[in-house]
Amino acid sequence: MPPAFDLRQLRYFVAVAEAGSFRAAAERLHISQPPLSRQVADLERALGARLFERRPSGVELTPAGRDALPRAEAILRQAQELAQAPAHAVPGAGMRIGLTAAIAVADRVRLAQAWKRGLPHIPLEVTAGFTRDLVPALRARRLHFALVGLPGDVSGLETREVSSSPLVAALPGRHRLARRKRVSLLEVADLPLFWIARASSPDYHDFCRRYFRAIGYRPRTILVEPGLMQTFERIAAGEGWTIANGSSIETRVRAVAYRPLAEGADLAVRVAAAWRGPDTEGRFARLAAIAARILRPGSPNRRAPGRRA
């Protein structure tokens, strides 16, 4: 019996065919290129045929690939139709929404309030969680809509980026760099980095690690759980430092200095609205537009990273 293939492999195959290269397809899917190549290779083994000819300028479909492409697209369309959530077809049905923990608590409250005003006749159930859990929940239809963190594998979902938050260095207030206007990763060589375990956010963890290697930053790391107050208390005591994002920046501890990170834009936490299936009534697009307005820099009542020390 030939090895089985799955819908993700078909989505990746179609994405590469549409983009004309593995690199461009990986960027479109918000994943790195190696897992994309592996999944396409697994699909080729399952089908017993090469689907692409690799060339310096990109890829071209083989005869087998040209034959498989419309069939794969048809399968994906049928799967999408089958996966339409019941709430899409029932007027006034409730909507379950997930929010990545990378969004500050104050912004989560403002989002929930704005969404309820924007869709007043639809009961909304809004919960927070980690992107690693929100994406599978969307695919399994346990959620209808979510704001998720990127980069990550969001294949099979409709996505629309709504915000990008450069990261901030959280340093001991008495550290030599605490008076700087901006801090670079390579300058903080004397302190260990409080860092999350890979299991907390595999895609973002790997993304940061690749970036660290690319610039020659090899930190001594101390693994911590995301968002712990104790981590900032240890920073205040001079035990280390951390790279803070939107949700952890709002945690204020005396004797901790927050400074813009020189590489913060390269490592920015991007947030995208995501949903599964067609948006026939435009509800998800409306939620995404509201989120983009609430989370944009300079939006009223948004608190900018402070300089407390």
C-alpha cells in the first residue's frame, strides 16, 4: 500500500506551484523553507512521481506535477467546503474567538469591547491562549476566528496581518546599558538571557534562534515560563535580562529598565487575524479591520514601552 498524504502536503504543493519557488512559497505560508521542502518531498514519495524540476530561477512543474495540480486544488476546495463551521450558516449564532497571549491584557480588553460594538447582534466568546494551541483549534473548528502570532504554520487558514510590535530589552536598572537610548543584542554579552523553552512557541523560538546565529549572538540562556513576574524580579536583582514583547512590556517592576532593542524590528512579534473557510458575510474581515485599528501604533489609550528603572 503506498504511503498516505495529507491536506497540508497538498496545500504546500499548490503554494509552491503558485509562487514558482520554495522560497517565495515559504514566505507566503509564514514558515521556513526546510519543512516546506520535506513535506513536498513526502508528497512526491506518496505519489511516486516528481512534481517539480528544480532550477536556479525557481521551480517548474513536471508533467506529473501539471496533472496533479488541478486535482490537488479540487481536493482542497472540497475540504474547505466540508470544513465550513456551522456558525457561518446560522444567523445570529455565537462566535468563539481566540487571542494570542502576545497581545497585552489591556489591548485584549479593548479588542473584546470593540468587537462587541462592531458585531452587536452576535454573541462573542473571547479567550486568550498560545498560538501553538489557537491554530489547531481553528483548524478543528473549536474556534471561528483568532489573532495569532507569526511566524508560524498557518497553512489552510485565511490570514491578514493586523500589527507588528518591535521588541524591547528589559535590563537591570543599574546595568551599564540602562541609560542608553537603544540596546543591541551583541552589547549584552555579560548577562544571561531569560528565554522561553522551545515548546512554548516552537516557530517563533526557531525564528529567533536562526536570527541569533545569523548575527553571531550566542547568549547564555536561562529557561523561564512566558510572562512570569518572577522573571522581572530576577532582572531587577541583576541576574539577567530578557527580550520583552507587547504583553510582557506592560509588566512593571521597579529597578527594571525598558529600552528599544536595535534588532527589535527584525524580531518583531507580528499578529495576524486568522480564520478557516469562506467569509461569506464579511464578519471575519470586519473583526480583522477592528483589530488593526485597535493595535496600530499610536492608537488612543495604547501604552508605549516605558523607561522605568
